[in-house]
Amino acid sequence: MPPIVAIVGESKSGKTTLIEKLIPELKSRGYRVATVKHAVHDLTFDEPGKDSWRHAQAGSDAVIISSADRLMLIRSTTCDLALDQIARVIGEDCDLILAEGFKQGSTPKIEVHRKEVGAPLGAVDKLMAIVTDEPLETKKRQFSFQDVKGLADLLEKGFLKPQRERISLYVNGTPIYLSVFPKEIITRVVLAMASCLKGVGEIRSLEIFLRREPDRDEVR
């Protein structure tokens, strides 16, 4: 899956503003960026009575609204999804996912701190850097709010360049970590098989989906 970095911090610390600055900087370098915002309250994207609302009320597990310039997916969930589950919905066609919030997860994080808002968050799992408007006593790397290029350099070196070529494996919906050896084996075998198929030209990306339904006798 694409690398994910969570932007965390207290309310009104400037998380959204930082993401707004990071997106154009990263895109100017040729990267495709997706974002995820964690909302505390229920989301309402559709209006009662509209066709898409009627589809959902009828029991559709996912509703897609498509127009000439955008695509909206409305999908029901039974719980608050983890970031890696959300990343699967976004898909593989981006280079980086910036998530706003999700400070409780195990995703690498950048904290946003403003003196006027209060003290830094404290113990944050996998904290890699802090964007701050005052010097802090910490061994973590610190960036000013104006040093967007420096922060983008950090993301590029640590996440984007190492994953310009990647392979993702999910088994029963769960992402599986692949070390170097299985990555190379799977890549070589799948590319060799696909290259032999009629009509296949240069392969820049490749997707395989497999579903195996249990035998009805086994279910009984």
C-alpha cells in the first residue's frame, strides 16, 4: 500500500493548514498525494430522498456518485476503520497518504504544535518530527511552519523515494509484510507470466484480485 503519515496535534494547532501547504509542494515534485481526515461526528454526504440515498437505504453496500469531474464513494462501515483499511479504499494509485488525526494508531506521525494552544502531545507512538512555533526540548527533528520544503524533503527521503517501486499483498483483507526476497520472487514471477499474455505491452502497474468462496459442503 502507499506509505501513510499521520499529521497529529491539538485542535486549532494548524494541522489542516500544514497539509494544505504540503500537498502542492509534494505535487510540484511529481508525486500523487491522497488525504484522509478523521471526523469525530457522523458524516452526512447524501440528502434523504436523492437517488443515491435511496440506493443506500435499499441496502447497497457501496454507492458511487460519478460526474464529469469527480467521483464520490459512500460506503457503510460497522466500526471506525484503521488507516490501513482506509488505504485499501483509496487504492494503490497514489504515492503518499497524509492523514489528519489518527494519533492513536501505529502510523508514522508528524506533530503540529503551537505555543498558544498548549503543551505538545507528549508520548506519541512513532513520532518522527514536530512542526512548532517555539524551540522544544526534544531529540525529534523540529521544523518551523515556514519550512515546508524541509518537511517535504523528509517525507521524500523517508517514504516516497524508497517506495517508488512497490508491491502490496493482502490476504483476507489484511496487508501482509513482505521482506526483500519474497518481494523479488513475486514480482519476477507475476511480471513474467503477465508479459507472456497476448496484448500486454509495457507493464507499469499490475493488479490481481482473487476471491475463493468456501465449498457449500464445507459450510454445512
